[in-house]
Amino acid sequence: MKFTQGLIPGRLLRRYKRFLADVELADGSLVTAHTPNTGSMLGCAEPGSRVWLRDSGNPKRKYPLSWELVETNAGVMVGINTGLANHLLREAIETGQVSELGGYERIRSEVKYGSENSRIDLLLAAQGRPDCYVEVKNLTLVEGGTGYFPDAVSARGSKHLRELSTVARAGQRAVIFFCVQRNDACRVSPADAIDPVYGQTLRQALEQGVEALAYAASPSPEGISLERALQVVV
């Protein structure tokens, strides 16, 4: 996907209250931007990092600028907007870039399902095939070539895995999809050191028929799209 308008470069001063970031723009002015990421953003929120902001074009918003990209200390571009992950995957499915999820005729978003009051990110359907429930996770933490999820304890993430397990046991297709918005990962693994419960729940889900897929992207100020499949190692 292309960013429809040019992103605004700046330097990160601090991230705080989870959803806010103070940024110094190129002209020296200071702004507070919305941070569309609920995780810890470990390694992606260091003061002084180069960042890029998107202008919502809505002056009525309290924080009309949103943080989209960061360049890490190692020089890696990372997309931090978790809200883009679903759009990136849907675009990739529709253009045939994710062969594992090809062959479906209809895609629906945010469909209610399960016994724990959940909404599935993408529901794929086709005549004569079981429905495919896809839960999308945005991944920004990479160390030594391995992408780790989650970057903070995620009870919600474990809940989604339980819901997918129920779907798989019922004979439908269930997929956990890791959207890696950076290009320096070779594989993806659960972050057991951060959230051991999530790792255990993921392994149990795979044993019950849930599939795990991961794709990496190469973000830039011009745009971002999924490019290559990664191995999921549990």
C-alpha cells in the first residue's frame, strides 16, 4: 500500500501514556502525535530515533498527526501502526502475494465469533471450502534475525488463540498470521521470555490444528507491502 500523502519526518523525543509521542520536526517545531500501537515497542521507541508521521487531515482531532515509521538504532525501518496489519494482509491476499490464503472468493473484516466475545480480523470464504478465520498480529520486535511476539504480556493475544483453537476443532480453518513490518527478520517465534503463557497457548493451538503464518515487509516513507514468507519456529 502507498501512503497517499507524504509522511512528515522528525525526531522522537519520547513516547508516553502508551498512545502519545512528542516529536521534533525538521523546522524545529514540537508536536505531539498519536501512537497507534498498544505494545511496549521494545527497541522501536528510543529517544532521538528518526520517525515519520502521517497527517490525518482532520483538524478536529486532538492529535491530527499519527506516528507511522521509525528507523531503529541499527538503521532498520519499522512500521509501528498496528492498524495497518489487517489492511496489508488483505491487500496481499487480493493481489495473490500470500499463496497460503489464496483461492477464496469473499473476505469479511471484524466478524463476531467465538465464546469469548471476539471479532476475527479476516474471514475468508469460498464455495465448497471451509471458512478460514485469520487473526492478524503486528510484529515489530526483532533480535538476532528472529521476530518475537508479543513485545508485552498479552492476555488478549492468548484469548484469540483459544478462540482459533475452538474454530479448528470444529473443522474450520484457523490461522494466526504474524505481519512483520520490518525486513530484517528470518523467522518468527513466540516471545517466551516476555509472555510465557502466550507461547504455551500458541503451541497448544498448533497442536489442535491452528496454522501459523508469517510474512515480512519493507517499510519506507513511500509505502509498505508484504513481500516474503518467514518460518514460524515454536
